[in-house]
Amino acid sequence: MGTYTAYNEIARIANDIPDARTRRAVMKIADELSEGTFENKIQGVALTATAAELNQLDGATVTAAELSKLSGVAVTPTEMDQRAFNAEIRNVSAAKSVYTVIPWTGDITTIYAVGNGTTLAPTADVFSFGTVNAGVDVKMSGNIITVTAGKTPATGSSVTATAGSKAVTKGDVMRLSCNGGSTGPAMNFVFTVLLDIT
């Protein structure tokens, strides 16, 4: 046998088990532990998560019904912990930037925009985003939302963050800017920023 130091102790206890089937099962586990081939399983499915990953569920408020909804759904580990925060730009008819502190460390995945009116006129408003660290403005390349004249902002517009520009750290400052392209009517926009927590 291998070098698993408790093997002999397990074998001694197994020999005292009267049921042959149970005795063989215990010895099989002892062999697998000894040879390093033992697999943790739940209902026959190999458990690949680490103890640290399982501990992330400790204290999570999730009902059995909510967990059952994940059956058959492909969910990545990061998707299990998504969070969002909001920021507002008031009167987008004037070019400006607003700033907000990012409350979590993670990856920005999506930015949603919604306005409190029905049209932007006469031209499109363009919104761009970035982070400001130590006074340096880092643009989120390609992450631009354009809301055109005649569009209904209440239905929402969104942009998906591009690779290489989406990683943020708790305490970073995020910039949200508009170009003031529309001259009327005066509208306010709320942005919802979605993060995958890392």
C-alpha cells in the first residue's frame, strides 16, 4: 500500500465490520486514499470546488427554491456574485463629467443607461466612461453609449465592457461623461454599472 499513515488503522476497523459489503466499501476508500485516487463526490458527482470556494457560500441568504432555479443553467463562479451601483448625470444637454467611487473590487461587465424623457434632440448624446486613479484618467476604450434623437431612453441602452479596461478596485473613482450633443429638452440620465466581484 501507499504511505497514507492511517491505512492500517482503517483496515483494522474495517475488519471488525460484520457486513461484507460495507467492509469492502470502507477498504476501497482506504485504498483510494492510500493511492491518492480518492474523489470527493456528492450523489455520485465529483466535487471539484476547493474548500475556499465552498466557504464563499457561508452566510449567503439563498433559499432552496432559488438554488433549484440554477438547475441546468450554466453559471460561472463570478456570476454567482454580481453587484451593481448607480450614478446620475443631470441635464445631459451640457457637456460634463460626473464621478463616483466604485464600492467593490471586480470586473465591470455592463453599463446600462436610462433617461427620464422620451427624446434627445436635435442630435445624439454620447456617453463615455473611465476610471481616475492618482489623477490619471484611464478611458474604457470602446465603452460608449450613444442615444440618438427620437429614441426612447426609457427603454434603456447598454454597453458591454471591453477586455483590458473593465478591472476595477474598491475605492477607484469612475468617470461618466456626456458630450452635451442634444440641446433639448433638459434630461437626466441614470447609469447602472454591473460588476462581477473578484
